[in-house]
Amino acid sequence: MVDITSPSMIYNLAIASNFLLPLVLTVISMPYFIKKFTKSGILARDYYKKGHVKIPERGGIVILLLAMLSISFNSLFFNFEPANYIALIVVCLFGLFGILDDMIDIGRLSKLLIMYYCSYPLIQCATNTALVIPAIGSLELGILYLQFIIPTYVLVASNLVNMHSGYNGLASGLSIIILISLILKSIMIGDVNNILSIIAITGALVGYYIYDRYPSKIFWGNVGSLTIGATIGTLIVIQGFIISGFIMLIPHTVNFLLYVYWKVKKFPVAKFGGNRGDGIIEVPNPYTLKWILPYYYNVTEKQATYAMYLLTGFFCFIALLIPGRI
């Protein structure tokens, strides 16, 4: 007979409930929000479709809202560690900033400065200020870790997710792969109590992906990319997966470095590619990671997206092989 009052059973129920409840809520309610966004004229062009196709956006608001609702409901049955609420505050700050960024052009410098300080509450969650480097040892960073690495990591992660997007389901799918890998790593070290709120956001994200995958019925907007990017950075910082998190984000980092090269060389500005009419996508250059494959080969948007999934999945697998809290 199963003892539902045992600590291990409560532990498993908390994980399952915080993942499944927001997932189900998002799947059920998303069609309603899609209609509301469409009716309100909150639309964005889907550049990789034939013709002038417009899709409702700012679906990231739904992810954040339903994840918070789920956490609120589950708090009736489970006791959450304080770190969960601190993580939620940080993610919500990034999400609110994303809503503002969708509405007005704040400016790049102001955006980076404000977002940097949004992650300061996480300093309270840092129980370890040492950077563990495989085959070398532990490097104690102290105040440098608290005041620089923590806020910078979350800021960088949120912007990397924002930049590595463009295809239907690309950013959300990659984020699911990374978040689930980080959650699995947390389970492997037996420490999930601090990230139950992040598990709820991941569940809502999986539900959202059903509508964001090709062909997208909704886009998540800046509010979505900043919310989920901050979620990834927050999970990495709380669990101390600094090295593993970096490995998982290598494709995102390469994408950013290609962007830097593009800017340094002062190549013509081009934010999107297009569809040549038969499903094959056309891109202006190979200086964005997602554009490399379609620049040299005839591929569809779906094929290019799956290639990015495989690449990130490979690096996530490598990170999972690294033992312990690294």
C-alpha cells in the first residue's frame, strides 16, 4: 500500500503537481487568449510564411500568469522553501519588464542596466560562493560571485534566449530542452525543493509550446523570452550549475558571438529571412546560428528548427554527464 504521507511521496507529488497543473491550465486556456489577443489587434508578422501572415503575440503573459496561479493553488498543499518565492520575484520582474519592452522602446543601455538589478534578490539564495571547475578544483569568489556572477548570469541568459529565436517554436522548444535538463540534474543530486516554482513555469511553457510549435498559433513576445530566459538563469544560479549551465547554453552563446561578428564587420542589417514560396526558407547571411543551415542548404523552417533542437540537446546531454553541483 502506498503511503501518501511519506516524505518521498510528498516530494514526488509536489514535483508532479507543480509541473502538470500549469501545463493542463495552459493547454486548456490558450485558445481563449489567442482569440482575445487577435481581437485586440496584438499581432506580429510571421516572416517565414508565404504571404503576409500575422499571428497573435505576447503569449508569454499567459505562461507567467498561469504558472503563478498554479503555485498559489499548490501552496495550499505543499510547503515551499523561501527560495521558490525569491525565484518567482526575479522571474516576475523580468516578465514585467518584458511587458514594458513590448509596449515601448526603452533603449538598450537602460534595458540592460535595469534588468541587471532585477536579479539581486537571488543573492539571498546563494549558499555557495565558490566556482567548481572540473579537474582543477574549487575557486572561492566571495563578493564577486554575489555581486557580479549572479546578476550577470541571469541577465545574459535572458538575453541569449531572446536573441536565439525567430522560427516557429524555436526559442520555446530550446528553452524546454534546457529547463528539463536542469530539472533532471537537480533530481539527480536530490535537490528540487528550491526550484518548485521554476518547475511550474516549465510546465506552463510545455503547455504553451503546443501552440507555439510549427505552425505557430501564437508568439510569446519579449515578455515570454525575458521570463523564460530569466527562469533558466535563475535555476542555474540557485542550484550552482554554473559550468553545466554554460555548456547547455553554448549554442546560444555561439549565436551571440556570430551577432557580434556581424556588427563588427558592419554587414547590412537584416532581422528576418523569408519564404521563397515552396516552403524553403531564404536567409540573407550565415551570421546567426539558425541561419547557417538554410544559408547553405534547402531546408524548411521546421527542419531548421529541429536541427537547433538536436544541437542544444547534444550539449544538454554532455552537461548531464558532469557529476554533482557543477
